[in-house]
Amino acid sequence: MAIVKSKLLKQLSENYPNFLKKDLEKFTNIILDEIKRSLRRGDRVELRGFGIFSTNIQKARLSRNPKTGEKVNTPEKRTIHFKMSKDLFKKLNDNEE
């Protein structure tokens, strides 16, 4: 099951009942917007204990449409690369909580 923003906000409000829900939502939006802005600038985002987000440039190439076999030009684009931290890796594989 994937976690969506609304479930994350619900869990935050349950764990921190002293904060207003709208404040938690603003806080979450600020964090996510900063991550987006940094990646758009080409900067690397490191969240200690969680992982590193960075962007890679995928070169322009000639690809094929699998349905028709027609050749299609695919333009250069940026993709997001995520590398998890050693702590997160250990927690996922050792079933620590």
C-alpha cells in the first residue's frame, strides 16, 4: 500500500495533536516544494537517515513505438534518481522498527 499525502497528514496530526492540521499541511507543502525547487535547479537533496534525491540527464535518442514499430525521436529530459541511506537500507532489510 502506498502512502499518499492525505494519509501522511492524518498520521502527523495523530502523532502531534498539539499542532493544527492546517499548520501541518503548510509545513509538509513547504518541505515538498523546497525539494522540488532544489531538484529543478539541479541541486542534490540529502535527507539524513532517509536518502539522497538527485537529477540525471537522459540524452536525446531515437526510440521505437512498440505497437507500430515506428521510429520516434525522444528529446533530452531530466529524471530523478533516489539512493537510500544505509540506515534506511538496514531498517528495511532487518525489519527493525
